Amino acid sequence: MLIELKNIVKNYDNGGIITRVLHGVNLGVEDGEFIAIIGPSGSGKSTLMHTIGFLDRPTEGDYLFNGENTKDFTDDELARIRNERIGFVFQSFNLLPRTTVLDNVMLPLFYSTNKKGHEHKAKVALEAVGLGDRLQFMSNQISGGQKQRVAIARALVCDPKVIFADEPTGNLDSKSGSTVMHILEKLNKEGRTIILVTHDMNVALHAKRIVTIRDGEIVKDQPIPESERVHSKAVSD
Amino acid sequence: MSNPYFKQAIRGVKSNPSRTFLTTLGIMIGIGTVILVLGAGEGFKSYINAQVDAFGSNIIIAQTSLPPSTKARSSTNSSSSSHPNSSASNAIPITTLKMHDVEDIKNIPNVKNAYGASIGQQVVTYKNTSKTTLIFGSSFARFDIDKGVIANGRGFSDQEDKGLAQVAVLGDKIATDLFADENPVGKFVRVGNYNFEVIGVYEKKSSLDPTNDGTQIVIPVTTLQKKIQGIDYLIYTVIQLEDNSKADVTSLDVVDVLRRNHYISDPAKDDFKVQTQKESLSTFDTILQAITFLLIAIASISLIVGGVGVMNIMYVIVTERIGEIGLKKALGARNKDILYEFLIEAIILTLIGGVVGIIGGALGAFAISKIAQGFGLTWKFIVPLWGIILSVSVSAIIGIVFGVFPARNAAKLNPIEALNKE
């Protein structure tokens, strides 16, 4: 088991008023899975993703990553996991402004312990998302779909086990969204674990398993038969 | 600039050039002032050194002086005097320094030559023009020792000195004041009740003796003493050395001779003061250092204000880049990575200010040197290397000191809160 959540509780303390966002979540994710977490806004799906992605610590419960309990990990150890094991793709791309595509993709490598071959790795990652010819473009000179592909290349560059995608198509038109989903599917076929957070069922149906969350609890967790899955094609833009 | 921290920090600095300029302005002004003060100080020092060189650097001066033991008493009597223990400016004259002291000093090894001198103030008249000026009575050796060049005519001889000759050498300024376009040599001026023949005129600014500003008249010391002042003592003696490196030893020898001649056994009762040029220079240096220190202390206020400005802007920058910080943390940046990035950005900001300030201050010091040279002063343009190194270090330290709090704030941000604010 790659990811194992046991009774995860997350409270937010808002000036003395405590809001419970996750009410004892149990979830297991195997290596190589493609799962979609869906739910309406305010359901706690983003909090769940942030917790799984080590961006936030749970208030209670245990989180086993690759069999290791991460409860007592230091901030630096969590940073290292985020750097080496996890790649993030966000809804709003979050590229550095005034920076080339290549430098954006190289950014995670700055923080890695591996100090060699940064440029080569970044180029390989950009080739994988079909942007090998856009290396020296500034991040504001490319289209939204291309930005999200740069973000995927950035998530890939440290060769992570898991890719978290938080509404990756939310800010994209359908063509660009289709290309992005196609790339995520391809990455999953190559053996990477994909965890997708979305409120859009059409997007979620790309996954092999859909976890539905409502009011901080998992209400449904079902595999998607191959016949019901949606597959996207790359669309040139 | 392969260092990622540098790369990130420089990207930040470049993102808003006008803000970067305004942020660093305080540091620029502070560092610029420091460099300007140091440069001007060094230039002034070069000017003084040139003065001393012109006067003769291989010189010791022995002058009459109230004994230190009576200093306290006398200073209450003449508290306004700038030299409380110098007899030249004191109501109590010291009458012990005589011409035979000068002769004995001449016999000290390493002493090449010496002359005795007295000073009096007199009205000097030529035709209808009168001037009150200082009359320097000197033995003839003055013309060998002093670097002053007589442009027109000659100096007086030993015979003329001993023979109480009424001859005078004029400074260039008094010569012009009295004679206008006439050639003074061969004419007579009236000093006190006597007519003196002008036998020479100094070259313009020839002697850079601080007491010689072109308005002085030099006459034989014996003539001044016997005919005008009615005294037999000297106010000072100028001693020329063979080897200036032994100035300290020789000055002790001079002290010995004077103590023996004046029957003084207790140094506290010395009625003279012996000063090498080195000592005069070090006195001057001390004063200059004090002034420099004061000015730098004032400039430091600007540096602190500049530092606070940098801190202020760094807080703004941290707030502006909360989303970026969140992203970097999500991509694996550790707290210390973020800390270093912001700290280096703050240091780069202050270093830019420092470097621009150094260039500006050096340009200012250069302008001052050009202006001084325009007035005919020997003024070198020097910006001391240690001043530059100090300024660069100080600006880097300001960057660290004033950058560390905003940088720590940035580093401590929770990645998810930071991402959500985007």
C-alpha cells in the first residue's frame, strides 16, 4: 500500500472557533492506481488532498506513506517527500511569472538533493508533455493549456511516485483540458499513481476508481469498470 | 549565478526595478556619504602631507612653551588662548631659548643645520601704504632649510644677520600690497622706526610654512631682537636633519641639550616643546580621524534608516509572494530554502545600494579633488580600499540584519495557507 489513511481528522482553528473539516477518513491507495476524489465545494476534498500531499498535517489519525508512519516527520522531511515522491498540478497552474518554461520546470530540482543534470531532466519532462520546443518561452507567453502542461512537466521532473492534480482542467477550455487529461492517463499507464481532485464527473470518469466525499466523510468508494471510463485524446493547440 | 538562491533572489530584485531603486536609495545615500567623507579626508591628508613635504619633512621644531607644571595655572589666566602653553601666544614670555642653544643643537649628530627665529607684529610702510604684518626674525640658515624660493633678489647672509643689517625679504602678497607693480628689490620699507632695504621677494606660495602665507616679512633675527623687540631670546628654532628616520632619537638629543642649557632636571618643568614633523602629522591625523568618525557616525543614521526601508519593503515583498512561497514549499522547498532566498534578496538590495553609493561617493570625492586642484591645492583623489571593503560589508550586514525578520516570516508560512491566498 502506497498511501494508507487511518482515521484522519482535520480541524481548523479559526480564532477559537474550531471547525472539523475531515471526520475520521480511512483511505488506501495502491501503487499505480488512478483515483478521483469528487465532492461538492466545502466537502473537504481539497483538505483531504492537501493532507495526503503533505501540505498540511492531520489533527488526528495516522498517515502511512510507503508503509512509514509520517506522524513524527519533521517539516524538512515532509518537504523532502513533497520534493521527491510527489508532484503537484494545480488548477491555476502556479507558474513563476517572468521566468522561462525551462526554469519553471527546473524549480523543484533546485530544492532536491540531486544537484546534477537539472537541465536535461527538465527537457525530458517537457518532451513528455509535448513542449520540447517551448523551453525558452516566458511563462506568460504561452496558452493556458500549455501552462498546465508545463505544470505537469514540473510535477514530473523529480520522477515522483504520485501525482496530485487539483482541478487540473478547471481553468481550461475543453480542448486543452482534453490534452491535459490525456497526459495524466498516459502517465498512469506508465505506472505512476494519479490522485485527481475534481467536482466534474466527466473529468473524474478518467480515473479507475472514484472516491466521493461529503461533509468531511467518504460516502462512496467505487471502482470504475473499463467500459464506463472516459478516455481523452491529445488535441493540438 | 548557478546558485538557485541567487537566481530566485535576482528574479525578485528584477521584478520591480523602480521599487528596487527606491528601496536602496537610503543605503546609497548612507554608503555614498561614508565614501565621500573617507575620500575627502584622504584628499585633505594628501594636501597636508604635501604642505609638510614643502616645508621640509626632515625637520624638528623646538619652541618655547610654558612648563606643564604651570599649565593649569596659566590656562586659567588665558583660557581663550588656543595654545594655552605656547609662549608665543601667552602673556608670560619664556625668555630662555637663546641663539647659543641653536649653536649647541647644530653640534648634535644627525643635525644638518638649524636656525633660530623670533616673531613680532609691526606696521610696515612704503610711501603712503601701511600694513600690519608678522615680522619673522631668522638666522640666515633659514634660506637653506626652508624650501621657500626667493624669486626676485636674494636672502641675507650671516654677516648681515650678525651685523644687524636692516634688510628684508618680503612675502609675495605683502610685496604686491605695498609695491603694486613696482619692483620692490632695492627699495626701502619702514618697519617700526627703521628703514629696511628690500633685498628679495619670495615666489608665490613658495613656502608652505603654515606661518607663511605671503604676508610675512623675514629680517635677520638679531636685527629684530636688538633693534625692534629689545630682547635676546628666540621663540622657536627649526632644526634640519641628515636622516629623518632618526628623528625620534635626535629630538631626544635636542631635549637633552635644551634641558642642560636651561638647567632643567624635572621634565615637568621643561620650558620648551620639541616636535618632529611626524608628531605634527600624527596630531593632525588624530583630529582628522575624529572628524571622519563623526561624519561617518552621522552617515550611519542614513544607513540605519535605509536598512529599515529595506526591511519594510521585504515585508511587502513577502506578502506579495505568499502564493509563490506556498508553491515552492509544495514543490519541496524547506523553510531554510525560503529563508535563504529572501535573505539573499535583501542582501542583494543593500549591496546594490552599497555599490551605487560607493560609485556616487567616489565621484563626489573626485569632484572635490578637482575643485581643490582648481584652487591650486595639491589634493589627490584617493578612495581607500578598506573604505570600499568596509562599505560593502556594512551593506551586506544591513541586508542580513534587516532582512532576517521578513525572511523568517516567509519561511514560517504554512504552505497550504500560502497557496490558498494565491
